[in-house]
Amino acid sequence: MRDNCGRLKFVSAFFFFPFRSFLGRLGIRYDIARIANAYYRDEFNRAPAEAKAVILPHCLIGEKCAARFSKEEGVLCKECTQCRCGEIRALCREQGWQFYISPSAGFTKRLVQRKGIRAAVGAACAFEIEKGIRATPITLKGVRLKRRKVIPQVIVTARYDCLDNAIDWDLLKGVIVDGAGGGRSGDHAG
Ligand code: SF4
């Protein structure tokens, strides 16, 4: 019953987008990240560690970040202490997960292809999430990024800003260590 309810919420939120927009105009809003995280959670947790990745947006890196950029792997974090990305990178390494900082949605799609990623925790602002829903095929089995389906978990950034942004870092650490839904919240809607 709980599964059916989650599926129904997911289908109505993602596949009946015009209907959702209409409800939005009436003041009835869907919490998209929360619904998606709950729906994909079990599948996400089942993916093997080496096929899981944290892919963070560049808006989270420190203002004076000295990391080099690689066309293959994005921002090559040096694990300094200017921002929390280094701490997350170290935790991913401990858990056998992949870790990347991506400059754009297009780069993230190519990364997923190249690195064999099956499940990813990402972070984005509400605006980028809505844009992604319109531009990306979303299925009951995952989000289609080019030829690959990826099981997502999403953490919403603190604000709509490309500089010096933030997320709930402890929530992200909880997902990496305890699994999606295993931390202090059953979802990651920020
Ligand atoms: S922790 Fe990594 S991403 Fe953050 S400022 Fe240092 S090198 Fe850059």
C-alpha cells in the first residue's frame, strides 16, 4: 500500500506536469525532491558502492578554491578546508563511492556515461530541479541521462546562487554513511 502510494505521488508529480503547474497556480505545491527521493530510495540503496557517486555542483566550492579542472573528471578537489566538499570527497573514498564536482548539467550527463554511475546523489536549487524535470526524461526506473538510467537522490541547495552556496552537509554525510532514508530524515529535500 505504501509502495503504491509513493508510486502514485511520483507519477502525478512527474508525469502530469501540466496538471501540477495548474495546481501550483492554485497554491497547491508538490515537493518534487522529497517525492523523488522517497520513491527511488530503496533502489538507490541497492546499487553497489562502486557504482554510486556524489556529484556536487560547482556553486558549493570555496571562493578561493585552488583545485584544477579536468575535462574528464571536473573540479579536482584537493581536500583543503576552505569548503565542505573536501570532507565529502574523503568520506566517499572511505565508503568506496565515486565523487565529482561538476560545472554543468551537460558535464554531469557525460560523466555518468564515462564512469558507469548507476546511482547518484546530486544537489541543485529549486530552479535547476524544475529545469531538469522539463529537459530530462524521468522514468519509474530512474532518470535517463543520455543512454544511461541513473537512480537519483537530490539535496536542495540553500539558495538560488552560483557562488558560495550551501547544502545540508550533515544530511549528505548521512546518506553516504547510513544510506538514503537512513539519516535523520527520510528524504533529502533540504
Ligand atoms: S575543499 Fe576542494 S573544492 Fe573545496 S575549496 Fe578546497 S580544493 Fe576546492
